[in-house]
Amino acid sequence: MVIPSSLTQVAQIAVQAIDASATISAGGTGGASVFAGVVICEKGQPFELISINRKNWQAKLGKPYHPSKGVIADPLRQVGDAVAGGDGYVVRVVAADAKFPVLTARMTPAAKAVKAAKEAEGEQPKPLTAETAQMNTSAVVFGTKPQLADGDLFAIYPKDGDVSGRKIEMLPIGGKAGFFTLNLYEIDRLGASFLQESHEVSFDIEAVDDMGQPAYIENRLESRSSALAITIKPGVDLSAFPGATLSAFTGGTLGDQGEISAQQVAKAIAVLRSAMVGYTAVLGLGVYDSNSLAALAEVAEARRIDSFLDVPPSENYAGAVTFMEGMNLNNHYAAWYHFPYSAKDPYYGGRAVWGISGIAFQAKAKGVAKVAGAVGGWHYSPAGEDRGVINRRECQPLAGIGELDEEAFYKARINKLGLTSGGLLMIDDAITSRSLNDYLRFQHVSSVMSSIARDFYALARQIKHSPDGLTYDGLHKGMTDILDGYATAKALVPPRNPDEDGESPYVLTVEQDDFDLWTVAWNVCVTGTSRRIMGTPGLIR
């Protein structure tokens, strides 16, 4: 029975579409913290967004490089810190001359002769077991597609960015004509091989496996393989493909990773900036080039999110101040850190030096998670004994770091370190690179304002293109709900000067300025913070 949604002149009953305009969600991201950044690593498709978490980041990106490799050993150590605070997205950057290996299949002369003889006799050729395909190896620059020459059947190559000498084989399956077992073997650091992936595949586009699932090799690798991709030459006849013995991917190279250009990093940052995913913080993750750091701060500004960046740990205290003066940055989204210490390496057991943007993100995430519901604890500073402890073993200052000038650090907008009551290193300030001495120099104020802006943007996007009545009601009610949530979370508080500013934590106005233009304004009072505490002792007679 069809129930109409509108009436005509016929005697009938209709039910209109459900009006859900009064239930438009004004909820935010709550206590979810998600980071993003660019990294140098062993694995991962370059210049593509890679989703990671604390369980899979090494499987997707590889193990951090040994400290002897220099600055490229830094990024994944910071990722290891960051995933303790939340999931993340990274974009891998490689040198301009980096190449990935390709195996290209051709029919051997013997296989071609048998196929031709079968066709001459009017017989349908069958997959051969006595002969195997010829697999030729080459390498292609990342960002380009393998080219197939005359006589080539297909090209198979890694899609996970791993250029190591892994091996594949395609073994015909007995009793299943046209089906193969495609095995991928990984070679560990000791030279031993082990099976990484195995797939039942066919070159027949209609083929299905025993479970009724498509087995066509292109579809199977696209949907089920995290490591391999294939390009088949259009129109090629693979009905007599005999399989392939164990063949190694060779020729791949990461180039000179110690000399990755700023242009390559800029390509990765551009991917990060335009990514169609949401994240709440941009991290330095071992990026120390000044132009690249400025670009990361601009991503945070464009997306209205936090940013945690590092001054190079190799700089001494005076050099850190000089570095920040050279940045000449006025950005209230970015908070800067300097950690001129070595620590026990959790991956190789020696000593290593790496930045703390991942730990700063972790500290912020701990505060955000303190408030349940639609509004997170964005008003908690990423500093202090409760959240800012630097969880590293056997920290030792680098030689020649000099004496810390805390006033100079404040003027340069570098967050200083301190000691907990138990003697542990901690982040001991929470300021941004805002050059003016207004409230936006405090990280928690910028963070709260950015969170409200993101919530407003999500609300307005739902209401956009609605008529006047729905627009006003939706914007006014939605923003009231949003701001009430921040007030309930104690992120917004009554003004500190009630005689001039009243007693409400916020003032909201919604106005129609033109036929198609609406303006929503909110003025809020963000909670303060106990960044400075004065004790006043006195004696009583």
C-alpha cells in the first residue's frame, strides 16, 4: 500500500514528510581529539592521507628510524607520543627522486607457442603449469603510473609505499582453472621471509571464489590488499597466463631522505590542508624548516584548530629564541615548544633526541577528555602536573644548551619546561605565538574560540539555504544550545567586570542584513587560568 505525501481532489488520506527542523543538531566533537601532520617514514603511500591509531601506526608507517639516521628519526617518535592522545592523519613525504618498484609480466616464448598451437587446433587454451610468465623489474617515480610496453600483460606494484625487496608469486590452483594464489612475502631485517598477504585471484572479470565473492584480480587487490595494486593492459588476453614463480621487487629507492626539499614538504602540507576529514590539531612531527612550520600554522588558522609545533631540539636556549624571532609569526592557533634533551629510546634502547609536539597534543587531549558530552574540555591548558608531564625515561640536557632566560622565552612565545613536585619534566606554560598581549595569547582561550567556531560552522551548514523563519530559529536556538553547553562545561563563565559586561557568560545576536545574508555574533567570556599564582606571607603578632 502506497501512502501519498500530498492531497489531490480525490477523496484520500496523505501523510506529509516528517518535519525535523526543530531537531537540528548543534552538537560538537565532544572529547574527541584528532591530530594531523606530515612525516618521513619507511612505509605509506606518499602524498596521500593515511589514517592511523595507536594499534596500527607502525604497521602502516614502519618502525621509527634509528637515531643514527639523524633528523629523519624524529617524526615517528613524535607520532608514537601523539597516538596516546588520539587517532590521527598523516601525509608521508619523500624525496623527489624516490621510486617504487614494479614487476611487469610477459608471456615466455614457450607459453606463447603452446597457446598459438591450441588456438590453431581450435581448442580453448588452458592455464599452463609447466611454464611461468616472465617477470621484469623496474622502478617508477612516486606520483606516476607504471607504463606498459608492447608485449606487457600487466604491472603489479606496492601501493603501501614500501620500496623494500619483497617478493611475490602467482601459483595456479589445482582443479580451479584460471585461478591463482597470489602470495606476497616480506623480508625482515635478518633476511628471513614470511608471508605478508595471500589472495585467491583470477583474470576472469566474472570469477567468484568459493564464498561467492568476486575474485577478479583488480577488484580483489583494491578491496582486500593493503600492499599491492595491479594495472592490466586494456584488451590483453590472459586466458593462457601460466602463473609466475617467486619474483622480487627491486630497484625501489627512497632517495636521499636527509635532503628532502621544502617543496616536497609543501606538497604534503597541501594534501593535509585540503583533506576532506576533520582533525582538531596540527603537529610539527619533526618538521623544522621555518617555511614548512609557518605553512603548518596556516593550516591550523584556516581550519580553526590547535597547532603544536617544535623549535629544533638541537638549538640551545639562546638559539631557540633566535629561531622564533626569525619565524616572525603572529598566529594565535600555534603553540611552540623546545625540548633540548635526549632520552632513552623506546624503540632501539640507546639514546635519542626528538621533539614534543606529540606530547603537547597528548596533554591537550587529556584536558579535552575531562568534559563528557557534546562539549569537550577545550578550556583546559596543555600544561602542568596533571596533563603536561613529559613521559620519557632518563632525560638528560644536551651539551651546551646554556641558561634558560624565561622572560626571553615568554617574549619569543616559547612554552617553557618545568619540574613537577616529584622532579619530572613537564610542560609549564600554555601560550600561543600571538604577538599582542591580549587573551588570544593563551592557548586555552584560542582553543575554546576555535571549538565554538567549528560548532557554529557545522550548524550553519545544516541551515544554509533555508527560508527566513527556519534560518532565524535554527541559528538562534542552535547557537544558544552550543553556548549553553560551553557554559555548563565551565569553559564560559560570568564576566569578571559585571558592572560593564553584565552577568551572562555570552551575548548572542542573530540578524538578517540582506535578502540572502545573515550575521550571527557571539561575545563570550572564557574562563581564566591559574598560570601565575602569588603568595603573600605575613606575620601576626
